[in-house]
Amino acid sequence: MLQYYGLCKVIHLDFIDLNITQWTIKQVLTFLTEIGLKEYQEIFYKNKIKGKDLLTLKDSEMRDDLKMKLGDRKRLINYIRYL
């Protein structure tokens, strides 16, 4: 379960208990779908983003390289913070 801003969002993933640094590209893509960011799967796949890469993504990289919208970047950052 993830908690953020006092709200709970249950994530139903087999690998959610794994350390995020161990996530594969496929697991990252599944995670994106679960949190409502499926539209970015292709660009994350093309850039070979694994779990450990999620932890070091900068806002500018998400905006410029991954072409993510502001609200989507904020959503992803909030989820990553609570993993």
C-alpha cells in the first residue's frame, strides 16, 4: 500500500514489496499503468528505464527527455517518494 498526502492508494502488483532498485523495465511499465501513466510506457521502454532509474530521474529529464506533462511528473514523483 502506498500513502501520500493522507490518502491511500492500494497498488496491486506482485513485485511491490521488492526494492524499487530491483524492478525490471517490464515491472516499471506495469507500475506506470497501475498509477494511471500508461501513455508513457513506450517512451520509458525506449529509454530502458528500470526501477533504479526511477529514483534518479530529474524533473527536467521527465519534462524534456520523456515528454511528461507537469501533473504526470508530480504524480510519478509522489508515488516514487512512498515506495
